[in-house]
Amino acid sequence: MPRKLIKKYMPDEHRFRSHRTLSWLGDHLHDPNLFHLTRKSVSRAAMVGIFCAFLPIPLQMLAAAIIAVIARSNLPISVSLVWLTNPLTMPPVFYFAYLVGSQILGAPVKPVVFEFSLHSLGAEISAVWWPLLLGSVLCGLVFSLLGYAAVQLFWIRHVHNSWKKRHRERKNRK
């Protein structure tokens, strides 16, 4: 795994742990899995981050951070993967999740007519809320499990290839 590249962009764990706004988390931030780059902690981070990215809620990053601490996954990677759904990707991702939820519930897909008013926004959200929530949770589960498996397989393949390369280099030196 490209640890050096990832480590270069990760925050300093000691500075992060001693930050005064995070003091309420206490000893929970002292788990080594929250900042170490191991196959288990990074694959869990992919699962947590991708799942939270599909949640149609505000403060997705906070939800990812809390779940990362509970799941003992890499905290910075969990939180950063939430940005898979950013202002550019959110509309198609959540529309896809809405379609999945509508299909499962057997509800008709309603055309979205958006006006810039609070009343219109409230009416549209109440009409699509359950299919969107169900589709988001299901898509989040499926894609997070795929992300977990992909990181596991990529990591194992990378380690295997590194071992083969080292073995070839040793063989060539003899």
C-alpha cells in the first residue's frame, strides 16, 4: 500500500489527540487503529466512509468520525471518504439511491419539480423521504462492503507483489 503517500497527507496524530475541542472523546482517541495504516483499519475506514457518504443527512463527516471511533477504523480516511458525495456528485448519487428505494418499495418515481421556496422544499422532501432513506442505506451497505473487499484485495495483492519483487531482487543479487 502506498503508505508514504497517504501518511504525507494525514494529520499528525499527537496534535489531533491533544486538540482542545476533541477532549470530550477522552481515551477513545488513543486507539492506535484510528491513525495507523494497516489493512484492517484502512479497509474498515473505506467501509465506514463510503457508508456515511451515502447517508442523506447533514454532518456526514461527524457521523463517519463517530462510527470510525466505534469501529476502530482509520479516522482520517473514514472522514475524508465522506467527500465522495460532494456538491457535484450528490444529486446523481442521491437520485440513484431514490430510484433504488422507490423500486424496492414499489412506489412510483415522482418527477422532481424544484422551486426556491421553503414550502416547495418541504413538500418535495416529504414526498421522497422514505424511498431516499431506504435506497441510501441499501446502496451505502452494498458499496461500503464492495469498498471493504476492494481495499482488502488491493492490499493483499500489493503485499504479495512486493514479496515477489523482493524475492526476485534477492535471487538476482546471488
